[in-house]
Amino acid sequence: MKTQIEKENDTRMTQLKGLNHLYIEELVGYLRNQPQKDYLALEETIADVIDNAADAQAHGRSARQYFGADAQASAKAISETIPAASLSEKLVFFIPLFSMLMSYTIYPMLLQPTIHFAWGNLVYGWAFITLVFLPPVVSFGQKRIFLFFLIFLSLPLFIGGYALVTHQSPAQLTRQMSTWPVAATVLVLIPLIFLLMVWLMPPLRIVPLSWCALSGAASIFGFLLHYFPIFSQPILYWSFSSVFIIAVLVLFIWQLNRIPLYRQQISQLQPPQ
């Protein structure tokens, strides 16, 4: 889903002809593949690039002559003049992914009468999420990188210490739990986590909190499974599960397509950090 400013820049590009159009299209493609840059500043720079290429074209110079033979190198040089995106804008990229991970790891557990919880699996998930968030963290600065790795190491160190004290290997640290307390905890924690994020980063209020509704629905169905056996019948169980999966996929795709709009709105709400 393209924003209005992107559409305007695409329309502006139609004034370029032949090889000039192909060159600028390639250069703009490299520039837009810069999620760590402020969205509005990036698109404004793209507008300037297109206007400069059009002016050069009108005076008989090609875009390649004006910007340089290597479009990628030119884009890299131009991107260094663009301010960095704010932390909130960077996090927008991971909201759909994080929500999808939650939907396929936490929520399905709520639909089972009991949960076989393994600490080892939690560590694997923790490591995966850390690797996903690592690229944008690299640009946060030394203090934030240190804090990030401190948080990352906290869970493995805690589990390792617990394993040493109890003389068990991490793979043996498993536990059977009833759905009800887990579902109740998730039902309370998920909205609180979203509210905490909104309180800490007001620009994230632009992102719909539909995932709270889905987590609540999954938790409520977990309660029904726990107390009313009729809901565990195959027809009801698979009907709800199918609707839930479809809702998760639709919301994920919808949010993914709206990321440029979220970035634009966040960029307008606060100055880049």
C-alpha cells in the first residue's frame, strides 16, 4: 500500500524518459530499501532526486551523467544525508512479525486442555526474536546495544542457573500446566503490554490494537474448553481454530501492507532520533 507522497513521486517520475527513467527507478529502489531512514525525509529526498534528474534531462544531460554511473553507489551517498528514523518508526516493521509469532506460539497453547511447557523451547524462541530485532539495534548506539544484549542474556542465564541449582539439564526443565491459569495470565498481560508500549511510545498509537482482541478471544475460548467439554467437540473446536487462523493471517497481511502509512504518520508525529 503506497502513501500519497509515494504516489506523487511515482507520478513525478513519469516525466523522465528512456534510460533516465530506468536509472532513476533503480536509484529510487535502492533509496526506498532504507527502513532505518526517516520516511518523510526519504521521500522528500526522492522528490528532489527526480526533479534534479528532470532538470538535467531538460538541459541535455542524462541521469547517469548527473548522479554517477553506479546507481547503488549514488543511492548510498544520498542516503547518508537523510536523517535516521525514530525508534518508534523502526519498531513498526516488527509489529506484524511479532504479532504473528505470538499468534503461532502463545495463542494455540490456550486452545489445549493442558500445556507441556519446556524452558528449552522458550530459549529457542527468545534467540529467534533477538536475531530478528538485531539489525535495527545495531544502529541504536553502544549503550542501547549493551542493554539489548543484557536483556537477551538474562533468560538463558536464569535458566542455566536454575539448571545448575536443581542439577537438571535445560532440556529436562519441562512442566505440565493447565490452560486456565496460562490463559488468564495472557488475557491480562497482552493488553497491559500493548498499553505499556503505547505509554512509552505514543506514536505507536497509530497501530491498531486488534491483536489484543484476538488474544482475548483465544483466551476466552481456552476458558470455555477448560470448563465446558462441549466446546472441545471437533466441529466447534476446528471451526473456531479455522476462524482464528484466518483472522490472524488477514490482520497480518493488512498491517504489513499499511507499514508505509504507519511510517509516514509516525514521521509526522515526532522528529527523528
